[in-house]
Amino acid sequence: MFKFIHAADIHLDSPLHGLERYEGAPVAAIRNATREALQNLVQLALDEEAAFLLISGDLYDGDWKDYNTGLFFIKQMSRLREADVKVFITAGNHDAASQITRSLRPPENVHLFSARKPETKLLENPPAAIHGRSFPVRAVVEDLSAAYPPAVPGRFNIGMLHTCFDGREGYEPYAPCSLAGLLDKRYDYWALGHVHGHEVLHENPWIVFPGNIQGRNIRETGPKGCLVATVDESGSARVERRALDVLRWSLVEIDVSGVANPEEIIERTALAIRREASGCDGRMLAVRVHVHGTCPAHADLSANPERWVNDIRACALDCGNVWVEKVRFRTASPLKLDEMSRRRDAVGDLLRFTSEIGADFGLLASLADDLAPLRSRLPSELLQGVEALDLQSPDRLRGLVEEARQLLVSRLLGKEERS
């Protein structure tokens, strides 16, 4: 019997994206999250007395900024060498041969598979055959697995492959392959990488994505880690998932439909954050809060969103090791704007005008032209990532007009009531 560990997509020293800084935000801990997750992986291999560790692509996040990234990795691999734990690595799209310009001599227990063609490493103790190939360039579009050799008789055969499989939403279609093609090789285990979510594609033989070891943004919520495989005397494998992440991402949805008091919204949010934090086993929690629903409190939230965002952050500081990554208010006013647009006053004029803007492509295009000079003055973080502020997009502009419409009407009605 022997054990091995299957990990992938470490993205060592990758910056975690979408981080808003504020007083109390654990910036240093966030910056070191991928390093600490790798340390956890190495410690797990030592604790489990694993025979070897597999890293199926994207060990790095691209070219190193300096040699410290490589030196940190070598230091961790040296810990495994002292315990006679072998390490096998295939380079993925982020750390392909064309992507990494610096190099350091790895310890002798580390083997990086060739990028020229598939190769096989034979082990005597335990009796295993590990097959793999690294990416030669970032964008590999052919099925690399097709050229892998057949299984070696009398050994536990493992195929290491960085792949999108038959396609996964949100991932580049690199090194595509099929279930039938992988099964045809007669391997006992396929150690896949590239997809950051844990996924079991097949059992007996195992064909699995372990997911990445540390979530890097709000699209990578929940536990992150690796797989521990235990192979018995008959050659059958049992696979267990183990968490390694030091920072866990969570999306908290708060439905506030009908709520009139913004303080009640803060209380609901604090309760939901505390519940999420209790399930993190002491890890730091990075939480994004979405507040949504049609409610009378919309006017107060829209009038002073900064206050309510920081009220939520203040509550989170009392919930343990929690960092509020972002707060998004997606509430709506219960006011019947279509009826109010028939008013013959300033409010009615405003509603009719803003309704025309949202429905007229030409007016939206004109608005985009007017806003073009603003782009150069916006902070770079607003223009990058999945939530980039695209002031040229008609759909995004239409949404901004609708938000402004509701805010302005709420303000005007508030003045009406006070006069």
C-alpha cells in the first residue's frame, strides 16, 4: 500500500484580485496566501508519508517578478527531499516553457516533464509508472493525451495532464481531450489540472480535477485543496479531498425585499457573515456581500452607500477573522416609476427623459462619447477584471442610467416631503 498526493493550479505568488483596502483589512496575510497554501501542501505530504506528489500544471502564475518565487518553491521541495518524497510536475499554460524566462536548479527529488513529447517515469518502490507532458507554449490546442504511451503492465499507471477536458465554461480551451480517449489508455489514475473547481469525471479508474489549492477571487468560493490517493495491494485507489486554503472566499446574498430600515439590513448581513465565518475552521474569510430586493430602505442605501458599506465592514470586524472584499447594493425602489412618469412636474420630466435615454441606442452612444474622457481619470482597478466598468457598453450604460434614475427620484421626493 502507498499514498500519493494530487494537486494542481498553485499559481505561486499570484496576486489575489479585487481586493479593496480599508482599515483592518489583512493585506499582508492576503498577499502571502498562495505561499502558505503551498506550505500546507508540503506539510500534508509529510504528515501522510506520501510516496510522491503530483502537480498537474500552473505551479506558477507566469514569469517570475524576481528569483524569490523560485527560491521559495525550491525551499519547500527541499523539505520533501529530506523525507524522500518525490515530486512530479507538468507545466501548464501559465508556466509553459515559453512563459518562464528564469530558471533555478531544482532539488534531485523534483522532475519536470518534457515539453517536447510525453515521457514516462518508472518507480520501483512503489511500483508506479507516471506519464506526463508539459506545455511547450501557452496556447496548446491539440489533444496532448493522444500521444501518451499505453499503460505499463504490473504498475500503477498515472497520467498527468493539464487540460480543459471537453470544454469548461470560463476556461481557455487548452489541450482538449475526451473521456473515451483517456479511458483508452488503461491508466489507473488521471491527475488533471487547469480547472480550478474540484470535479470527479470518472471513478475506477479515477479521472479527477483537484481544483486549485487557494482561491484567488470571488469566482473561486468554498474549500480549496488537493487529493490524497491511497492505493491498496490490489491496485485499487481510494481518494480523499483535503483543504489547504488559508483564505476562503464566500458570496453572501441578502434578500431585503420589503425592509424599511437600513439598520435591519446591517443586522441581517452581520448574521449571515457570522454564519459563513463559523464554517471556515478558523481560516480567514473573504466575503462579498450582495444586498438585493425591492424595499423602502433603497432610498437611504442609495443616498449614502459609503456609510452602509462601512457599517457592514464594522460588523464583520466583530465576526472573527473576516475581510469584506466588496459590498454591492442591488436594491430597487418600491416606487411605481411608470405611473410617476405621467406627472406634470420636474419628477415626471426626469423620469420621461431618463426612460428615453435607456431606450434609445443613439442617445446611449452619445452618452458613451461624452463619458470617453472620463476613462483616463478612473482608477485602473475599475477598468480591469470581470467587473470592469465599461463605459462604452450600451447594456452597462443602460444599467447606470436606471440606477441614477432611481437615486434622483428618491432624492427629489425626499425634498418634497421635507418642504
